[in-house]
Amino acid sequence: MDWIHGFYSRQHATLAREGAEASTEYCAAKMSVINRLVPDPGKTLLELGAGNGMNAIACANLDFSVTALELIPECCERIKDYVNTNGTSRGAIRVFQGDFYKIDLAEQFDLVTYWDGFGIGSDDDQIRLLKRISNWMKRDGRALIEVYSPLYASRTVGRKVRFETCTRAYDFDARNARWLDTWTYNDGTVLTQSLRTYLPPDLQLLLRETDLDIEHIETREAWDWETESLEENAPLESAISYIVCLKKTTHSIN
């Protein structure tokens, strides 16, 4: 996983410079999934991989007390600057910089979220992270995780998105079900994100090694490359990703 820091540091800087980040409105609409899948989500929320902070801010505006955990120091400073300048309409945000595989957080939360990034590393890494997520959840807490679908990823091979300073190209490693996202910059730098994709039954196999189980699933949108438009509430066979709501179970772990 040596690629992680370099890839995300450059990606976030590029998207910010080119005005290509998800908008405040888009993130607010995305966070509405919380009330659909978690009728009583509580008040405390831990977001893993907070990125530019727009999802965390949207959750604070839903009256959560948000702990935003982000690896990239520059992103942490951007979140803090935004909150200091604009504030939030209801809840509060605190920002921690660190690696969610290593950081020591003693608290437990009503809700743990991880958007746009699950699948870093191997299956064993995912299991390790899921166990950490369980430890951060209160006994009756929930986790919402966005998972990329191999059905969509496999159809993106050869697709490209061009920015002013780089070109983004997609590929799919079918043998290992990994979605490859390569950014080639004008200065010659080439950085690739590699995410393991999962169908719900595959994800359930990972969860057998934890005390978590799937309570609900909601699919996300599909991107039509020909019309360059989003189809909302797409079926699983065409959706880019889906969101799983996880709860703790009482089954024994081998």
C-alpha cells in the first residue's frame, strides 16, 4: 500500500485546483442516505478518509458531532480552514490527521462512515479495517461503507477523463477484482489507485471474520459514458457502488 499517500495527496490537490471536487450540494444529497438506512443514527460520527471534508460538513449540518480522520495533512488543513471560515449550521467537526490502520482512538461512536475508498490493500487488510470499525462502534451503533462494484468497474476499461494538468485512465484487474485508476500528469508522474471491488456475497465472506453483518444495502448512481450523465438509484448490475449499513452481531467468530 505504498502508493496511498502519494496518490491521494496529488489527487486531492489536482481536483481542488481544477475545480473538480464534489460540490457541497452533492455531498449533502449523498449524506441523506444516513436517515434512510439508519432511522436512529445518534449524535456522534467518525468519518474515515475525510478527504476535502465536504461529507463531514454535510454530516455536521445534520447535527452530528463529527470526528473527521484524514491521512493527508494538506486535506486536514483545508477542512479546518473551511470550518473556521464558514462554520457549520448545526453540529461540530474536529479533525484528526492519521492512518486509520494505525491511529489509536479510544472513543466509540454512534455511526462510523467510510465513503469512496474501501478496498485499499488485500482482503486481509479489509478484514483488519472492519474489525477496527467494529471497535469504534457503540454496541448498538452502525457503520455505513461505500463499496465499489466489479460489475461497473469491469466496464470502464480504456475509459479516460482529461484534466488540464493530467489524464485519468481506468482499467480492471479481473483476476483480482481490482479497479485501477491511473493519473498521468503533464510532468510525467504516473500514480495509480488500486481498489478491491466486492459484490455483496463477497463482502459477506469478509464479514464472517468479524462481529459485523449487513443490515441494509442501497445502490448508488450509474455513470453513462456515452451521454456523460448520472442515473440515480441504479440497479446493482449497473451501479458504480453501493452502500452497506453494518451492525454488530452476536454470532461467534472462529
